Amino acid sequence: MTSAKSARRPHHWRRDLIELAALFTAVAVADAITNLVGHQPDGPYLLMASAVALVATAAFHTWWARRHSHAPPSDEADAAPPVGAGATAGTATAAGGAEGTGEGGVAGAGEAGTTLWRMRTTVLDAPGSLAALCMALAGLRVDILTLQTHPLAEGTVDEFLLRAPATLQAQELSRKIAAAGGASTWIERADAHDLVDTPTRVLSLATRTALDAAELPLALRQLLGRCTIHSLPAVSVTGRATGQSAPVEGVLEETVMRLRDPSGGVISVERPYLPFTPTEFARARALVELDARLGPRVPRSEDVLTLPEGNEITVRRADRGDLAAARAMHDRCSQDTLGLRYHGPVADADRYLDHLLSPRFGRTLAVQTASGRLVALGHLLWDGDETEVALLVEDDWQRRGIGSELLRRLVALAEEAGCDSVYAVTQSRNTGMVAAMRALELPLDYQIEEGTLVITARLTSEEAARPSAPTERARR
């Protein structure tokens, strides 16, 4: 291939002409200097000057030859590129990561003077539509890191992860996309976590769902972006049918999807600002089907803690299999303890246990003694976009640090799930719960209304890394 190109290279007659002229000039100068040396008393000095001139001329000739020997011929450099070459080059810069995260995308995620954006727009399902968007982005010096396409009955929704100059405003970007044929454009800021390509992210969410049934609502939220998820049970806590149901294949209605919950009832997902696509609906259904096939499951790891007085307790995840032990603990709790926990008629407390122990509505931690007796429960409950924490400790085991330990672990689980805050609802006279919330050393907000106290803790990244106060050893 290289020899063929060399064979076609045209002869550089201009360079040969220049070299020949330089040679004649050097000969003429040498003859003139020889005549001067023979007839002048300063001949030796003139001879030395001529030598210097010849050396300088040789050096200039060498520099000129090296500079132009590798330059492309002028007729090739001025030739026009083939049809489509310019578009291909521009698109390669902009769409180098169309199938996933490009090499340059990951390396340059933290480059100064750039911003990451997530953009979704709808284009006509016609040849050249995506190319027009790519050219518009290239004109703004915007790099496409990832691209997903969501086919519709009419048109296609293209979802981009972009790296743009920091000076580029969202309004200007939206105008350029509209001029290139994009409609219903939606733009928001992104971060380095969005650089993970879609197949990897979906596989990670499927793995988390397979290991823990409580992960399904969280996996759906991370899969679909900003959305509100409600688990609507088929039977209320009072035992009455709620009428909540959905067909096996689910229902998609613009910004709302309803999926049949494998444990009974419906999982409702709402995203008012952006309609769901059939592709997103199919992914959500696949996660729900995976959960249904695997059945009830929670991680079975246990942590054995030593309390200050020397007693050992075990902290583990709980589910509906602990219903009988939880009811027995209720029977041992005083009316005042149950009243502080459930804020209502104590006789109805047992009705809530089946709901609280379901992994669909959150995560539950149980504390049991060395003899296997259940003495405390801690709940982390998904409440739409918010997260609630609740504690119940048997009377004889209160004031030993169990509530604080449970609360610390629940907050760590909330941070792991990506929650921004947690709140606790209790009575203003429940000094134990107030002290446990203050012991978290997090920013707290208090709201009191008719004797009911709502304490909201804003989470920080340092909380999950804080070591536990009791001596701990892991046992699987």
C-alpha cells in the first residue's frame, strides 16, 4: 500500500529547480571570492568569510529540504474531500460514544471548562435526522458521550449524554436542537455517575434486585430517572380489599405506568414531566418479572454486637417470616411503648406488622438476643419521594443503645439507597427517639403540630463511614 502511494507521487520539479539555482549561485560566489583573494591584501580574511557563507548556505539548504520533504503535494492538499468525508469527521468527534461511553468521554469527564448534560429529544424516523442533530451539536463544540434510541410508533426519542463547553447555556442548546429538527426537548445537568453505559447499569440494577427484594422500587427509580413510585397493596391494613390491580402485561399511560406487584397489588410509577417510552416500559417490566420469578428473599448476613453491659445481640434483616416473633414482642411491650411507636389505637398495632415486614415497602432490621428472642425492630420505609425511619424496642431492652444502633444502620441504608433525607414521626414526649436522632450528628429540622413531632435529618456522605460504637464482629 505504501509503495503504491509512493509510485503515484508526482515529481517535485520546483524543488529541483531551486537546488540547481542554489548550486550555480554558490559556484559564482566562489569564483568571485577567488578573484578577490588573488588581487587583494585581505585575501585570507575574505576566504574565511566565504567559508562561513558556504556553511550558512548549506545549513539553510538542509533545513529547507527537511521542512518540505514530508509536506503533501500542493495539488493533493488543495483537493476537495470525498462526499461525506466532512460529515463523517464531524460526527466522529460528536458521536464517538454513541454505542456507550467513549474512551475520551471517561478520561475527560472532569475537564475544566466543560459541563455534562443529559438531553432527550424526539425526531422524525427518517434518514438523516440523527445526523442533523449530530452536526448541530458539533457546531456548538458539544461532544456526545452516549446515545440511546427509543423507537416510537411515529418518530424516535434520542437520549444523549453530552459534554459541552461551560459557557453554553441550556436555552441556546435547546434552540439549536429545535432548528435541527428536535421536538419536546428536555435537558438537565448530569454528573460522572451517568457515564456508565446503559447495559452495564441495567445489569447492575438486575443484580441488586436479584439479591434483595427490597431493591425493586429503588432499581425502578434509578432505571427511569426522577419519578415517584408507590406500592399499592391489594388489601389494606384493616383487611379490606383496595381494588388495586393491573394486568400481567402492565399498563402504560403516557407519564404513568402500572405494573403488577408479585407480592400482590400494584406498583405505580409516575413521571409527570416526561412521558415514558415503550423501551422504558419493557425494561421496567423485565425487572418486575425477575423479582416475581425469584420470590421473597432478603440478605441473610448477621452482625453480632456486644452491648456496654456485656450482653450480645444479633442485628439482621427481617421479613414476613418474622411475623410471629414480632407479634410476640408486641405482646411483651407496654401500652405506652406501642402508643409512642404507632401514634394510634394500640389494638391495631398487629395489623401493621405484615405491611412493615414486607420488603416491597422498605427494609426492616431485627434485633434478637443470644436465646433467639426478638427484642427490637427498625424500619426504613419508602414513602414516595421521601423516606421514613421508625423504631420499636421492647421495654426491658430500652436505654441500652439498641435504638441508636438501629437508627444509625437505617440511616446508612438510606444513604446507600441514594436518599437525601429521612424523617421520623413521634410524640414530643418521646425523649429517647429525639436523643437518638440528635446522636446522628446530622442537620435536623423539627416540626411540631398538635403534639406530633416530625424530625427530618439531612444526610451527609460521612455518616455511612462512621464506625459503630459497640464492639462488632461479622458472622454470615
